[in-house]
Amino acid sequence: MAHMYKQHSQILLTATEMGEADKAAVQAGVPAMELMAAAGKAVADAVLYRCSRCSVLVLCGPGNNGGDGFVVAQLLLSAGWPVRLAFWGSVEKLSPEAAHFYYAWQGEVEAYSVDLLEQTDLVIDAMFGAGLTHALEGKARDMVDGIIERKISVCAIDVPSGVDGTTGAALGNVAPAELTVTFFRKKPGHLLFPGRGLCGKLVVADIGIPDPVLDELNLQTWENSPELWCRDYPWPRSEEHKFHRGHAVVYGGENITGASRLTARGAMRIGAGLVSLAVPIKVWAIYATAMTSVMVVKLEQSQEAEDFEELLLDPRHNVIAVGPGAGLAGFERIRTRKIVLAALATNRPTVLDADALSAFADDPKILFDAINGPCVMTPHEGEFARLFPTFNESTDINEQCVADKLTRTRLAAKLSGAVVVLKGADTVIASPDGRAIINSNAPADLATGGSGDVLAGFIVGLLAQGMLPFDAAAAAVWLHGEVGNEVGIGLIADDLPNHLPKVLSAFKRQYFSD
């Protein structure tokens, strides 16, 4: 529901939006000088708290990021640390507040030189902030190369210089930070790779910008958190029975039988009242002997698509999943397409994953035109590239393929009419209306076969219980990550449904305790 997405704490700001928030704060009566002083103090406090006294070099750039650096340098010097400051730029072109702190610095201002890195234990990277959109050049690039070569520890202000704060892209060489201090709210680039991997430990500091300034901005990006969707989470109620909790139908193929079984088990574990696994008759026994809580339905070999359509005539079958293990070889591709189109024709919530997406790689428009009801697509990067190889003029969106993950996912959702979950270490969930969520809690252990099939099942199960597609996708992705963290090293896909109850219990205690 729309009210969820007014959550201020999880909002992510692009570099442009952060600039607008700064201006709004000043207009609301917060002096720009105070904002810069608070930003510099937050960085200095973070360094003093986390680092032992050492030799520091503060590299200041020509903008307000450099102004923050002047404040940091003076505070560390006043704390008794050995500090040198190098500045690249023109004092005359500094903002009034940055110029004020430039002149308040009580030490020598040196020119950029790689020689300054000798005998330096810690670099404060105040060269460029989140708004940089091109690779570093000249002396700034030389400094970064020198830091990388010498493996000097870095504390970055806002983002490591060379990282695009909006996209997470590395615009050339970037000196990785062990600590990054940003202000007011995170940027998408703090969560999207490679930026996320270059930021090290991220600290978000309150510098006095009032939260209400966010209400004036048309913000549509959030970091995934239960705060966004927990109020609509479908906990079981004592007065309900299994039919109240939905009846999901999962299509299972005949060769890779484990994939759809994982999807079905995921749907059951997350709370679907009933799950039917519809499978070809010749492999029915394989499925039936492996499943106990899930009903296994036979589809006649000669008329699988027709049998599947007939199964969907029952209005109690309120959610459908197609894709895991559906098959793409030869006739399987044709059959998978028919099954997908039959599911979409019901206009009931449908989850499309894996083969259900790749089956339409030669003509994605057929798939997109068939999406007229609630739909969630869950591609990984390979499947995404098959469905969305370019965004051209005919889409009225953009002429070229767009590089950054957040934009690509948004465009795909708008083009297809589905909620798109572009999976990965930095999974992005986007709605056709432009809203997007970046997930940040997934461990590397989830990169194992079948993990995505379980995720599809989690989404199916939440849809069956009445969650809206965008919320269901966000909740499922977050819970999937939490289960991955719970299991840890050695995780296999079978573990995910089994460990979900423990994660759900902890989630319920944290967000719903009296």
C-alpha cells in the first residue's frame, strides 16, 4: 500500500536529490555553514572512534566535499593527530562555507603530490562526492593510483572518489575505503555494486537536515527493510482456515524436477494454505513420492496446456507460478510458452521465473502484451539480458541499453507491466509505477543452485495470502536474505524453506512484540 513508502528512514537519495535536500534544509532555516561543520565533525568523530592515532593526509577537492575535508583536518589536528592537508582547486571558486573552513585551517595547505603519501597511515578522501559522473583525471587520478599501489587505509567522505553515488558505478580506478561516512540518508550507490564493495563500513550521520524536507521531494527508492511492508505481512489468524490463506498452483517440468519442488516447498513454508504442483503424467510418480504437504496433479502428456488451463478454472487457485524446471529444449519451449500464457490469461497474480522468461527470448513482446494482471518476474542477469537486450525508441523509454542496475530494472518494469526482481548480491525490486527497492542483506552463501527457485516460492506464498506484488516481492527477498544469514556457510537450497520458520519467529518478535 502507498502509505508504506513514506518511510523516511529507508529512503535512498540520488546525488541530485541530496542536493535538493540540502537546499531545502537551508530554506527551512538551517545555515549551510552549520551543515558543513556537522558533516566534518561526523567524519572526524567516526575516525576518532574507530582508529588509533596515526599520520593522516586529508585530500580536499574543489567542491563542498573538500569543504567537509577542511573541517575534518582541523578537528583531527585539534585532537592532537599529525595531519597534513592537500588541496586541488581554486579557493576563489569554493562555496562561501567551504572557503570559510579553508581559511580556518591552522596548518599548511599543500598541492597534490604522490610524494605526500609517503609516511601516511590514513587518507581522508574528501576529493569528490557522490555527484561525480566521470573518471578522475590528472593529479586526482595519480593520488588514487598511489593510494591503491601503497594499500593505504582510506576514510571516504560521502563515497570513495570515483564512485557514482547514484548508480554505484566505478568511474575508473577507485581507492577502496575501509570506512565511508555519508550524511542524512544513504545513496543508491552505497548499496549497488561495485560501489557497495568499495565503501567498506558505512556510517550514516545526522547533520541536522530535518526529515520533513523529504516530503517535498518525489522520492521513489528505498533500501529494503520490514519497515516498508511489515504492516501488511499476512500472519495467520485464529479465525482463518487454509482456504483463507490461498491456493497456489506451481507448474513442474519433466526433466529438472527439483526446481519446482523447491518453489512449492517455499510457498508452503511461508504460509500458503494449499499448494498444487501440476506435472506431466509420466513423471507424476517422481513428484508424488517426494512431496507430502503439496498436492501433485497429473497433466496428460498429449494435452498438458489444456489440462493446466482446466486446472485454473477453479477460482480458488488464486496464484500461479511457472518457470522453475519448466524446460526449454525443443517442444518444451513451446509447451512452457503455452503454460505461461494460460497463467497470465487468468489475470490472477502470477510469478514467472527461469524458463518461463527465457522461453520468450526470441519475442519478449508476446510476453509483455500478455501481462494484464498482477505479475512478478524474477530474472537473474542472464535471463534479464534475454528479455531486455536493449531499450529502443519503440518503447518510448530510452534509446540505448542502460548500464546501471537500478535504472535497468525500473525500465524493465515499466516496459513489461510486471514487478521485476533483478536478482543478485544487490537485488533490485521495481514496480511499473517507478518505485524501487534495493536489497542489502543477502549473503554470498545464497549463490547456489535452487536458491532462486525457493525465492519464487516465497513470493508465490505471500501473494497467495493477499500481499500486493511489490510488497510480496520485497518481503520475500528480505526474508530470503535473512534465512541465508541464518544458515550461513554450507547453505544449500533445501535449507531455505526449513530454516524460514526460525527467521519468521525472530522477525515477528522484533516487529510485532507487544
